[in-house]
Amino acid sequence: MTTNTLIMNGNEDEDFRDFVALHAGALQSSGIPLIYWRSLHDKITNEIYDAGEVFGIMQLQLDKEEEEENEENEKKRVNPGAGMSCKVVVTRDSGLQVSEPTSVFLVDHAWTYRVEQCRQQLEQIPGLLPRMAALMGVDFHGEAPDPDTVELVMENMWKYNQTYNLSEGSPEDKVPVWYIMDEFGSRVQHSDQPSCRMAPFFYMQGGLAYTLLWPLHDLQEGDEVTRDYTYGETDPLVRRCRLLPWVTADLEGVISVTSEPPDSYYENIALENKEQLPVEIQPYTVPEDKTLKVYSDLSQVTNNLTHQRFQLTEDKEEADIIWGYTHIKDYRKLSEERPHVMLNQFPCESIITVKDCMAAVARRAKCGQQPDWLPETFNLHSELPQFIKHYKQRQQRGNDNHWICKPWNLARGLDMHITNNLDYIIRQRESTPKVVCKYIEDPVLFNREEVGMVKFDIRYMLMLHSVQPLRLYAYNVFWLRFANRPFSLDTFDDYQKHFTVMNYAEGVQLKQVHYDEFIPMFDNQYPLYPWKEVEAEVFKAFREFFEAASSRPPPYGICSYPPSRAIYAVDLMLKWSTGKKASVSCSLRSWSLTSAPTVPGPASTTPTSTTTCSRLCSWISPSNARSHKSHDLLYAVFFFYTASHSLCFVSV
């Protein structure tokens, strides 16, 4: 049945027609039968919450003998509580029929939030903490928010949380929203053979979110209302893993070792990206006296590239260099028709710029094992069982078990979560695609006089000149970012303690230290670990990673294409190595493609995303190559098109 089968009743159905036009896609993707759409529209527009006329919550008190007999079942209950169990049943005498058009019900949301707001809302919104504590079976006494109760609610809420995310808006708007249904919705239990379906629904005309409930088969009075907590999951092992927050499961047969994904994994990525690989061509030598025409859709380039060797053009067809913001896809056509045109991207470079691929490729450096410079990393989409096994092994050994969940392809600290709560991590699989990485519990800290010992990270800019042979360079100016509060392994929702990206938050201090000022400060704080030696280890990690990324042909590795040059930003932290002799080692956090240099000069205090070498000076000379007042990253990058290296890049 399609939306065309909906029968309209003239002008009075204009509102319903608008409703369908706006929401048909969402209703169809959620599997809500057409028979319920008109009633749903009526209930939403008239705010009809009639579930209480059909359903009721049954509370069961088990005696001691029943508890002993049902010990295993008690471990699997969704709603914890000492000897108490709740379920939703049909209470209407006539039951509930699938064929009845009104058999769709609105379920309200008791609490909607984003994770970074969670603690503050529990502490400040009147009545929220007592309500959540009661819903979750957490003891609550008194009127003032108790820190211990807040922690218990934040720990237990992952058994109750549901999620959705908006498809439009800014990156911040698209960060997943989490919500807890009201007492009725939260009491609907799991079943592998559910009697009902539940799905979130965002009413665009009212800007409100609901959960919808409808029956999958006819129910009689007294029948239980259940839903499948992992609806749509067809893999039996992954299904058991996803149900672990509520149902215990035996994972004895699972191993924690993660191997590189099969070739089909990379082949599917190439198909999704719709890249057409280039034909083989010979390197093109740029004449020394040639003025290169540059086409770019980035204002950072068009506003600042003024050197006489380059001439800007708005005609893409006459360009010698294409410096684009968007993903180049048809390399084949370019290689066949315009093999001399130089580009700012490499074919198949997504295998290093997307976090899940990055981790898989990095393992090649150690023949499938985790390299020292990459935190233990698991893909929550494809490696969830292995992660859970590894987590439990660390738990049994008494090892630190704090992990950070990161979206595959977001930056700026958006939608990142630090926790040692396994339920929390498992539930992240339901939102945006993520990897989970071992959180660095022993980072090398920096002593900020006004604050104390804080986390910091380092950003290097790498220039990939060619893949075959591999020619990789690092910009000899690096950037530093600092946390604003002393580091400790607690309060992981404290952004200013555990994160370093302060450019985008309002009212937050952005601490900057120039690279050439940082080096003597670091050497003074850690005299046994000279920066020169630390940086050598960092460069070694860069080299090993790109050797691994170029060790296989495309689409399994970066494609060699002579006209390509690319600059990448890599963020890293330093950690203390384990072993007989203490040492400092680097831990790579993420790589990102930088279509144009998108880092501010070291003295800049403006947001990274909007400032690109705004203080352009004269072309680099050996005397000023390391001066933060006159370095010119933009020209340095562009001269890579005309020469084998640039003065301010050092070979890695």
C-alpha cells in the first residue's frame, strides 16, 4: 500500500494532506501502517493521550521462594528493583485489534537531552531527579539533588535511554538526542517475539518528538505489551551483545582479537563514495617559468593566494591546479582528458581520514596487531562482540576500563563520550556510527601555572607528495590545544577537563602557546625526555602509518596518482609508555583531510574552522621559515606543486 491509497475527504483534509506530505518518509521508514496515519494525525493535533484507556502497568512483588526459583530470570529483568517487576498489559475489556484505525498511541517523553547537558539538568530542573530516580528504582531522599543519586541515575539511564537525531541543521544540531519515555513507555518490556512496535516520531509542524506504539497482532485483555529492544538486528551474536544492558549472555566463544576487515569492506566503501579510479599516467614536470592557473571554491585560497607564480581562475576547465572543497570522484576522466591537472586530494584517501578505516589500516603496520601509537580501537558496527570480550577481560584483570566513543567522521569533540559503563558504550551503537578507543588514562600533562597539570594535544600538518614512491613531509610548525581544568580520572562529562577543543564553546577560555615557546617549556618540565627525541618518535609513527596506508593497491590503500598532493591534519596526544623503563610515546587520535590549510597562525585566537593563514606574508626564506610571525603555510603547500619539497616542510 502506498500513500496514494489514502482517501482524502475534500477541503477538511487539507491539514492531513500537509501532514502526510511532511511526514510520509518518516512514517514509512518506521514501518507505521497506513491504516493508523489519519488517527495519528488526529491524536497529535488534538493532544490525545489515550493509552491509559487501553493499557495499565502491572507491578509484581515476588516472594522469597519465587525469587530463588527465578534467579536467572531476575538477572534479565529490564526494570531493576528489590523483588519488584513491572510490565504493561492490556486492560480494556475488548482488547486491542490490529485492524482498528485508532490502535496507534502516543507515548510522551519524560526527559529529552543531549549527553553534555545531562548532569546540569538533573541538578537544576525541579522534579527531574526524583522522577528519574523513581522510574529507575533508585532510592531518593530529600529535596535537594544528591551527587550520589545523580551518579546512580546517570549510570542506570542507559537501560532506559532511546535516541534519534535530526537530519538537517548545523553539526551541533545533528548530534544525537537521547530521551527517556514516560513511566508507561519505560515499562514496556523486551521480547524476542514482541506483541507491539515502538518508534520515535518527530512532529515537524509542532516541533515535538513522541514515541508511537502500535500492535503487531491482536491482543486480549491481560496480554502483555512487549517490544523488541534490538528491532531489525539479524545477526544472532550481535543481537545478544546489544541486549546485554538487559539480558545476560554467554560470550565464551568470542575472541577479542580484531583482524583487518575483508577486502569487500573497502570495496563497498569505494562503491559508496562512487570514486572512479584514474588510469596509469606518467608524472608531469611543471616548467620552471610557467604561471599556474588555480581554480578553488575556498575563499581562504582565493582571498590569499597572491604570489606571482599562481594566477586564480574561475574557469575550472583551464586550471592547472584544482584545489577543491568537495570530494573529487571522477579521477578516471581527469586522468584521461587532463592528466597534467594537479589536485589537492588522492584517490581512496578516505581509508585514512575516516576513523574506522584509519584503525583498520593502522594494524597493517604491525602485521595485524595494534601498533603502540594507536589506542586500542574497535568499530562498534562490525566489532562489537570483540570489544565486549576485550572489555570483560580487562575487567577481570583489574585493568583500567575507560573508553572514548567517537563518530567515524565528525570532529571538534562533537558526540564524543568517555565512560567505563559498558551499557553506555553498547547503546552508542544505536546513534551515529562510532569507534570506541581506549581512553588514555596516563597522558603526559602540561603544567599551566594558573590551572595545574592539564591535558593537551598536538596538531601536525602532513603533506603527502606521492604514494609510489612514498614521499611524506611534516610542517615544522605545530599547534597546541589545552584543557582548562586539572586532569583526573573522574567526572568524564566535564568537557573542560577531558577535552581540548575550546574554539567553539561560548564563554570558555582558549589557551594558546606558540610552538617555539612550548618546546623549551616542555623540556624544562620533562628534562629526561627532550622534545627533539619525542618529535622523532612522532614522525616515526607518521611514517609507519603512511607506509601501511600505501602498502596495498586501491581501494584497499591510497591510490598513487602523480598529479595529486594533499595536506592532512593529525591530532595526537602523548602518553607514558609502560615497561621497565618509563618513556614518552605518542598516541594518534585522528586524521582529517584538510582541503585547504585550516589551522590558525599560532598567535591567532579565532576559531580554527574559519581562519586559514590570514596573516599572509612574503614567501618563505630560510631565515624566517620557523618564525610564527611570518610563516606562510598556504604558499608552502602550493609550492609543492612546482617542486619536490618546500622550505618549511621536513621529510618524515
